[in-house]
Amino acid sequence: MSQTKLIILIFLFFSVISNAQDYEFGKISKQELEENLYLPDSSAVAVYLYKFRKTYYVYSQNSGLSLITEIHERVKVYDKAGFDYATKIINLSKGVGSAETISKTKGYTYTLVEGEIVETKLEKDGIFKSEFSKGINQVKLTMPKVKEGSILEYKYRIASPYYTSLDEFRFQEEIPIKKLRASMAIFDYFRFNQRQKGFLILKPTTKRVMNNQVGTYDIITSYDLENIPALKEESYVSNINNYRAGVDFEIVSVQIPGEITENFAKSWENVVETIYKNTSFGNELKKKNFFEEDLDKDLEGIADENRRAQAVLAFVKEKVKWNKNYGVGTEEGVKKAYKEGIGNTGDINLFLVTCLKYAGLDAYPVILSTRDHGVQLFPTLKGFNYVVAGIKNGDSYAVLDATAKYSAVDVLPMRDLNWFGRAVQKDGTGVMVDMSPERKSIETTMVNLVLGDDLNFKGSVKQRYSDYYAMLLREKYNNVTEAEYIQDLETKYEGLEISDFKIKDAAQSGKKLNQAYSVSLEESVDDTGDKLYFSPLLYLSQLESPFKAEKREFPVDFGYPWEDRFIINIELPENYQVGALPENKILSLPNKLGQFHFQVTNLKNTLQISSKISFNKSLVSSENYEQLKEFYRQIIEKHSEKVMLEKI
């Protein structure tokens, strides 16, 4: 290679690097616009070319101390599925007499047209402001003229009067990030705890710089990351945000020499005590003399404690409906909610606690963080957003939630099943309560079929569901017409036709749910002339694993322990005999996490098949993922094996 060519190649190489590293707003390269694939992840519908965040404090005599956050983001859209990233949603906190504000908003969409870069500016009509809730204003930036291949770029500045409250630094999104820079400048007067989350290796740099404006030092923590993989949803994850790479900041104290010293550090006990002393919580538990006469009628003649708890739960569900608002404390107050028949989670479940106590049960409020609220790293008042009722039984608690129509004692809405809650005692202290169910939810399916001369199966099915299976199926059945429910079953199982459908106790919470129907199953037999082949579990076979990823960093969260039992009897045609059967098999996961039992027997030309998959825990750690994946591989392999019949 000539020296001239080598110089040219080196020049081009460093030109590409220079362009790739130039993130000044508005400087977009043709190479970025021509790019049609993100090589490290070809499935990416879009990618952040650049994410920048800078957070720091400023002080003015007029407005006092403010927390400033500057954002600059650049997104490359590869196809239409990535058009969602053309809308940027910004939430701004607000309170009484104060609110976060947004300013210096700029945005452009860049598109390549006939080899030239065309810029389209984000105008005022693409910026929408609204009130999202009582505590949040929302701003939406809708980028103009987005096409496949476009690059979106925007920047803005947020000023917050809430200088002790820092939003999480997010270092991972649902699409990949090529380059991320973030920094946090904290006054030396402030003390913050910083805790990393997720599975990325973060190596921040820290430096101490004099801030002449306020006469103290800034402690600047900076992050510089590249090629961050997308945070992809996987099966059986309670809340993917729990595993998103990032940093949480918690203020511990403010110490200004000669001026002020304030301690913000809290323990979970402090948090529980503060919640209990709030007038919308502790005082509401003391209100009486407005429901007793009505409840006495429903409790009349019931002595058993379990049945009394069920009766109280049904009473509260009937009297107060949920307005879909969350809250640890009341919104209307229990008395007003009872009178008007509607309230938030605090109104309903604090009233439930009061009713359970009146019924002679040892009941307490149990505060928790719901699944969508995530697992809280720091003991703060924002750590809890929900309350249920708990009945003490020795060292454990039976838990109840009257916001859901088909919940039962120890069968809560799925949103409640999130690690641990705290039972609030009479003195305001808290006792940890495990929110993971212990009892298995069981599905039992019994199928009796006849294989006819037309090689179609006909027969009957009976199914029984308990606990969470029953609750979830009730919710599904009662939210559609019966015809739609049956059609959904037939769609789920290809070739299945259902008739004579019956269901029992579909509206009765807490009971096992039973359904039965007749079935006809076509095209499930392979005919080679003198031999027939079919899967012994037919349409009930597990033929696809929910665990396909090579590795997994998150635990598998089923929500509750479960067991699926299938018992199938198949009467064979008289002119055929069994030529081969799958072998019986038993599998077990380590530490008794799960089991698989499979058995096929032939008794007087009738096949008897049983299959059982069960998990004794709702949570399987990522350390057991390889075993879990192999467990399902062998189940699928076994369910894929065929019965072979020979013509006599």
C-alpha cells in the first residue's frame, strides 16, 4: 500500500471517529442518516445516538435554591416500529405554590432527501402541555415529519424548586444507546447516598470544583458510557424498571456552616411512624358508628373466623367501589367513602381493617409498594403507594384487598404481589410481611376422548381452578360475553370445537372455579396408512418454552406458586393397537423449586396419560435460569413425543 493511500485511510478513519464523537446540537452527519441498521442489535427499531444529562444547583436571591437539569438527546429511527420515539414525554412535579418548569426547548427532525440533509424544526404546535394528575404536569414534544431513517434531536432545561429530590439517573432504555454522558454536581454542604441498580458496570469519576457563586465546592460525579444494550422485556418479570441500569440519589443531610443543619435520613420505622401519624391514615382507623348495624346483618350466625373474614371482605366490596386511585391514606375519608360508595385504595382498605376489627379479628393495615411502583431502595415516604388489610395469624398475616371484585382472603390482585409490605401496629411501628403467596394455585384438567374411525377426537373436558387461577379466570370470563370467551378458547387451541359449555361459581370469589364442556378435535392425527401418530396430550401439549434467552440477569417471577395437572383418557379404535408409547419421566429442579411428572399407560386399548408441572416458589433466581431453561426443554421434548398405533 502506498504512503499516500495510507494517509488517506488514516484521515478517513479519524474523520469517522471525529464525526461519531461530535455531539454538538445540530451537527448531524450523512453517515448517521444513511445508517439503516444497528449492528450490535439488528432487532433495534431505533437507537439513541446520544443521551446527555447534566444536573446541578443554582442560587438566586429572587427564587432561592433551584435544581437544574439539562437534557440533550439524539435518536435514530430505523423503521416505523420506532416512530413511538418521535414523542418525548416529560413529567414535571408540582405542589402547593411551587412547580417544576421547562424552558429552552429546541428540536429538529433530520432526513436525507436526494443526498441532502433536510431539517424540520419543532414548532410550538408540536409542544403540548397538560395536567397529568394532581401532582404532575406533563409536556409532550411531538417531533415533525418523521420517516424511516430520520434522526430526532431535542434539548430542554428543567428548573425544580425541590432541591432535595433528585430523579433517578437512567442509563438504560428499551432501545440501545451508543453514547451516554451524565453528571451530577452536588454542593459540598449536601450529603447524598448514591446507589447503583441494574447489571451494567458503572465507573463514575468524581472531582471537587470550587463554586464561586455560593462559596463552596461542587462534588461532580460523571458517567461516560458507550454501547449500552437495550433493556428488553422478558417473560415473568414483575417490573422491568427494577433491573434498569441507573443511579438513585437519596439526600441524607444539609449542613451549612453557621447557618443550618437538617437531617433527612430515615429508617423504614420512621417512614411507618410518619404514615401512621398522618390524619388520612391513623385517625381514619378510629372512626366508628356508621357501618356497624349494616355489617351485623351480614355477620349474623357466622362464628368461624375464616368465614367472618370472607363475609367482611364481601361486605366492603359491595358497599365501596374503587375509583382506580392509589394511596396509602384516604382520599375521601372512610366515612364519606362509605356514604358515597366510592373511594381510593386507602378509603377502601382502611375501612376494611376497621370492619375486620369490629368482627373480632386481629387486623392491621399493611402498607406496600405495588409492582408498577417498583422495589424501593431507600426508606422514604414515597416508598409505599398502597395499603391492604392483614389478619394476624401467629407470626404470619392473611392479607385482603377489597378493591378487586374477585379477590379473596390471601388472594390479592396481581399488582399487590411485590416483595414485602409492612403491617402497621397500634403504636405506629411496622412488622415486615412477605407479599409472596405460599399456597399453590392449581389447575386440574380431566379429558375423556374417543378416537373415531374418522381420526377425529370427541369427548368431554372438566376443569377446576383454585386461588389465583380462579381469580384471573373469573376476571376474564366476566369481562366478555360467553360466546367471546369460548371463541378465545377455540382460537388458543387450534382445531378445537367446544359445545355444551357450563361454568360454576363464576361470580363467587374465594371458591374453586369449575367449567365443563364437550369437545371435538380435528387434524391431530398423522395417518401413514397402516400407522397413526399423535401427541398424547394433544392440544394441551407444552410445545414452546417461555424462556428463550441465552442468559438472564433477572429472576423469574411467576407471581404465585402454581401447578398444572392434566389427566387424559383416550379410547382407541378397535382396529388399532398400541405400537409405541413415550417413556414415563420425572424431572426436578434444585432445592425443590419445581417438578415435572409424565406417565402414559395402556389399559385395555384405552390410553391413560397424566402430566403435572408444578413450582413450589413464585420466584426463581437468575442463578437457576440454566436449570430452568433445561427443565422446560425436556418438558417440550417429552410433550412432543408421539403415540404410535398400528393397524391390526
